[in-house]
Amino acid sequence: ILRVAREALRHARHADALRRSDAEHLRLAEQAATRLSHAEQIAGMGSYHWDVVDGSVHWSDHLFRLWGLAPGSVQPDFELFASRIHPDDYERVCADLQASMEAGRSTHLRYRLLQADGQVG
């Protein structure tokens, strides 16, 4: 019985250490997200993650704002993205995206954005 109790105590301590570690990692991730958000605002840029396998897209709050949208007000997708690229940049951006997908690498895009009011950003 004593051996089982010691083993249970060891497992409980290990589980507690994992919970503390997870909480610390979450805290650090939240700090990093806050720093990224501030950096995006200062730079006048936004960021996104597009999972080309399942099609899911995540935009940073500042990217929504740059597009003249409230954060989380729409579900971003490729069609929305493509509809707002300046016509003179469209073919280049699509070619860059296609090349990055074929190479299995990420890409950094620079393009002009058509704002909802027709202005170019």
C-alpha cells in the first residue's frame, strides 16, 4: 500500500508541475501576442495565418482594422482577400501565393488594398 501511495503522490506532483508549466507557457504566449499586436499597430501592418490544407484563415485584429472591418466581424477567406487586392497587384500576388504553396513555404506579400470606400491603401 505504501508503494502505491508513493507512486500516486509522484504522479500527482508530476501532474501539478505540468499544470504550472502549461500556465506559464500560456502566459508567455499571451504576452507575445500582445507584443505582436502593438508592433503591428506601430508598423501599420497586420498578419494572418492561412492553413492551405483545411482552408482556415486567421487574421490579426489589426489586419481587420486595416481592411476597414471590426475584428471578428467576418470570417476571412481567400475570396474576401482576393476581392480587395488592387487589380494591378492581383496577378503577382496570386503567382507568389501559388509558388509558395508549391514550394511548401510561407511568403510575405506586399500589395495595395482596395478599401471598402474605394480608396487604395
